[in-house]
Amino acid sequence: MKEREHKYLVVDNSWRDLQISQIEIYQGYLCRDPRATIRVRIYGDKGFITVKGITIGDTRDEFEYSIPYEDASAMLKMCRGNVIHKIRHIVPFGGLTWEVDEFLGSLSHLCIAEVELPEGMEKWTEPPFVGCDVTGDKRYYNSNLFGLNNGLDQ
């Protein structure tokens, strides 16, 4: 399945008034090879494993499968590096579903909004809470948000 996604830095908290739900997420990476990233995630009380292909522009292959929570928890312990902890806020805007990820722990300074675009959509309205489009900036790939050496503080 193809995923077409845009990612933006969040510039203010106006999204909070628009959110309709939120969920806690823990995720880690079993493989961070750019050709095939393998992510394990606990999304609320559910477990998932996801394989993502190489990103070309704003599109990549994505295969996601539900797995038992206990398996996801065990796999997170196998992940090299830090496990990302974040709260995902669901924010409808402009006929699309925006996901605002509020990172916790060592990444608590970071808040990113993502929108998955339907096939063929070339224009969309950006909400007032987003700033710089960082879609192609590899520093903002979740799989690269480990440690302090990713260049985000520069």
C-alpha cells in the first residue's frame, strides 16, 4: 500500500481547541535501513508492526499489521536506541485528518503535525498551527529521532 504524507513543524497550540481525540504511543525501530524501516508500536492498548519502504518525494510503501500487545511490548525491548514516547492528537482541518504528535521525554521540545493525503490530491489547506514543511527533511523522520546527534538543535 502507498502512503502519501506531509509533515510540518507546529508553531502554536491552536490545534488543541480543534482536537477530537488523543492516544499515547510508544514506538521503536527493529531496522532503520532507509530501504526498509521496520517499526514496532504500541498504540493505546494495541500492538502493530510496520514495514516502510524508501521515501520518494512524499510517497512510500507502507505495510502495517496488528500484533498482540504482549508481542509488541517484547519487541520494543529489542529495539536499539531510545523508544519514542508521544501523544498523538487527532485534529480535523480542511476536510483532512491531521495528526499532531507531541513528543515526550528527551524530545519534549518537538511537536510535529502530519497529514496523509488521498491519492490525486495536489492542493490542501494548511492549518494555522503549522509552519515549516519538513516532509523531505530526514532529521524529522521518526526513525531518526534518536539521541541528540540528529542535528535538530542546529
